[in-house]
Amino acid sequence: MTKSTLMAAALAVSFLCMPLAAQADEPGRYSMQPVDGGFLRLDTQTGAVSVCSGSADTWNCIPAGDERSQLEDENARLRADNLALREQIEELGAQPAVTTPEDVDAAMDTLETVAERFGRIVKIMRREMDELDEELRGDNDPIADDQAADEYAPAATAPDKTTN
């Protein structure tokens, strides 16, 4: 029988035995249920389940894996961690620093300075790009020559449709 099957059986037996133990006229502390290779022992006061096995001379009871105790241990550890973190918060100061109007004004002044500098950089880059375009274009630019020619060419007149 696998360990997980044994644990499932132990839990099932423990849930079935609890009402029976409560109804007994003279309840004992332990309730025993036969299983393959031994007995399941249920502690009716604590709910702990043990697997008991052995021979005619020697019997051993080994506590079955209990997820509840693992969860309780984890819960206790998390509560301790939570308490330690709360103490650290108190040591650091319970209230966060409040931003004053002066702090906001200083931040806005810095932002304005950055925006002005960025604007200047963009203007310089635009001017440099225009100069570079003019250098590259020179007098050999057929597109620029065609555009200039179109600007100075007389406008073509449309034929008059009113006369036939």
C-alpha cells in the first residue's frame, strides 16, 4: 500500500471515528482500525493518526503524515514573519514623508529647465540637419531643380469649355 493511500485511509478513518468516539459511553483516548499490515491508531483527543504494525513480540506506531500540522507550522512561521516586518516598519517610521508645496515647486522648476534644454537641443539638431541637407543637395539635385522650375513656370490655362 502506498504512503499516500495510507494517509488518505488514515484521514478517512479519523473523520469516521470522531463521531463514533463522541457517542461512546466510555470513550477511550485511542481508537484502533484494522488496515493491511497493522492498525490505524486515532488519538481521539488530538486527532493525531498513527500507523501501528509489528509482530507478536514488538509493535511500533509511527505518526502518519499530517498536513494539518504542516499548515499550522507554516501559519505560525508566517505570523512570526509578519510581526517582525511590523516591528521593522515601526523602527523606520510609521508615517511616510509628506511632500510639501516647496518640494513640488522645486520639481516643477527642474522639469521646466529640462524642457527648455531639450527644446534648444531639438532646434540645434534641426538647424544642423537643414544645413546637411543643403550641402548634400547642392546644385545637382534634380528634384530641387524641378521644384524650382515649377515655381517659376507660367501657369497652364485650361481650355475654355463655354465656347463651342
